[in-house]
Amino acid sequence: MTARALEDKITALGYRLLPLCDPQGAIVSARVHPLDRAVAVLAGLLKVTIEGESAILTVGDIGFVPAGCTRRVEPLGTSPILCVEAVCRLPQP
């Protein structure tokens, strides 16, 4: 799956793409966000832990994190990780 195809898929689900800000190989500490989030893997393996339950995401996978849940993201293996994050759009009034 190409990066563009995965980004289009996330956008079609109602999410707004975010710029990447974590350095390659960084382990993202546990965080809680006020909006639903999605993380999509373009290359490598990524471990996503949500409220203490973990899943391994591979190329083309999208993980969904509900608003208010604690999540942690960690690269696995030695291959570079490339992922896209997005937040759910707020409903229009």
C-alpha cells in the first residue's frame, strides 16, 4: 500500500492527518488525547498499547485510539518505522 493510499483511507474515515514530530526510533511515552486518534504504518513494525492492551501493527495497518484512552507507541525490530498519525475531526455545528 502506498503512503498516499493509506493517507486517503484515513482521510475518508473522517480523520485529519498530523505532521510527524517524533524522531525515528523514539518510544512515545504514555499519553492521553482529548480526540479520537488513528496511527497508520507505512513501513516497519509498530507496537501500540491502548489502556494496557498491545497490538503489533505492520505495513498497511491502522490502529484507532478512542479519546481519553492512554496510549503508548513503540517501534519494534531494526527496520525504520514510518507512520502517519491523525485526529478525528470534530463534528460541524
